[in-house]
Amino acid sequence: MLNFWKKKPPAQPAPAVPAPEPAPEPPAQAAAEPAERPASWRERLGGSGFARSFGTLFKKRPPLDEALLEEIETALLTADVGVAACEYVMEELRRRYQRREFADSTALLVHLRALLVDMLRPVAQPLNIDAGAKPFVILTVGVNGVGKTTTIGKLARRYADERKQVILAAGDTFRAAAVEQLKTWGERNGVPVVAQGQNADSASVVFDALQAARSRGMDLMIADTAGRLHTQSGLMDELAKVKRVLGKLDPSAPHEVLLVIDGTTGQNAINQTRQFGKAVGVTGLVVTKLDGTAKGGVVFALAREFGIPIRFVGLGEKVHDLRAFDADAFVDALLPDTLSV
């Protein structure tokens, strides 16, 4: 007979489990900081000489007459647009003005925008990293002080964010600060940097970096070079040597020769582009420092004179202020909003 009536033994209490320690709270400052909104093109370029000139000119809806055309021509030249680009724009505007194709100054401004955008669209070509070239080699050149090393650091961040394996070559061996600066960018972005001592042979550094990039299966190698004046023929010859040395390891390298231009230098950028083009065959441009004191018009001069793709423009100090060049966004940031003039 089953003894259902028999008392069950008292249940044993479960062993005490220590309560989990609370996760550490994020720092109050980090929690309070909202995600930063990237500045718009207009916010970055609105203070340029180009934008200020045309903002003043069209602020009060000026009458459509020959005097307005002359003021536009002066504003273009003052903003470093250059003679060739300015002549092209003014010939078109005057031809249509004489045919009475503009109802008012606003209509003229709309057509001016179209002319400027059409001038830039052919050179607004993004830099495409060919996956078949492993590693894809970018040789970065330019005169002293244009922001070459900073541009390389920002490019490294950009492509690292795209999950590309990037390696940097500290080929600016004449300036110790440049090597340290590039190493800092490498540490910040988790990107290896190949470097030697100060005054080492730049071509040797770049050669070693390409060997390392190939052995590690890297996607992209970006090489820094010493800043030099475009008038220094000996240093320009050395730059050509760097390019030849790369070709010994990979006949197709460098796959991109990126000339960094300071947007505040005005028409001197034309001479720089011409001389670097002769020495190493420039295939792409980066125009830096367009925010702040830059006049902005040099971009049009470069486009009209050379037709070399403008890969990026520098619109500020922050890492994401190096932006792929956008012709429409650039022109719209320089000219007044046609809906409010």
C-alpha cells in the first residue's frame, strides 16, 4: 500500500547565488554627448571669398544690366577662378544676355550655377580602389605645408572604415615630425606604418612598405613623400625615382598619384599641378583648406586648365571633413540660394 499520507521531507533551501555586479556606468560626459552632425557644404564654404562676393552681389536682387555682368566678372577673377575659366563663363552669360534670354538677375544666377556645375562635373570622379590591384598603391605628392600627411591620415581612416586593410609608408624622411605624425595617425586608426630613420632614402622606405604590403596581403598602401617646391628640379627627380622603384616591384604601381593642393594658394596651384604632372604624372587632386580663408575659385581654374579628376576636398580639420568631391554640392555652397535671392 502506498503511503500517500506520509509527510514529505522539508525542501532544502537553494544555495545562495551572489547577485551579479552591476555593469560600470558609461562616463557621464560620453552619455551626454549627442552624435555630432557633419557640417554641410554651405556651412563649410559659406565664408569663402567666392561665397561672400556673390552673396553680397545678389543680396538685393540687382538689376539685370551690363554693370551686373562686369561685377560678376570681377568677383570671379577675385575668387581665383582664373582667366580661362572666367572667360568661358562670361562669354556664355553675355551671349545669352544679349539675346534677352534672362528675365531678371535671378534667371542669370540660375544659369551661372549651371555653367559652373558643368565645368566641374567632368572632374568630379571618385577614387575607386581596384580590388584586382593588391595592394592598390597611392603615391601622395605636393609642396610643403599643403596638408599631405594629414590628408593621408584621413584617407587611411576612410578606407579602414570601409574594412580595407591599409598600410602607410612614411616616405617624408626629411621632416622628423612628418614620420611621427604619420605614426600617430596609424595608431589612431589601427593601421601599420612602415618607417625608417630621419634622412633615410625615401625610395627605400616606400620599397620596403610595398614589400610588406604584398607579404601581408594588404588591400591599400598609401605613401607619403617629402614636401618640395615644384621649382626644385633635384627633389622632383627624386620623386620620379620613388615612382620608378615602386614599378620594380609592381609594374602597374603606383595606381594613383595624388597631388595635394592648398586651396588658399590661388593661381600658384596651376604651376604646381603643371610641374608635378611633368615629374610624376598626376592622376588625381586633393584640394585642402577650402574652409576658412580660401577664396574657393581655384577649383574651377584647375578643372578648366587640366581636367584632372578632383578626388577629394578638405573642408575642415576633422577626420570626416575630407570629402569626396561633389560638383553640385560645391557650387551650391558657393552661390546664394536662388529661391531666396
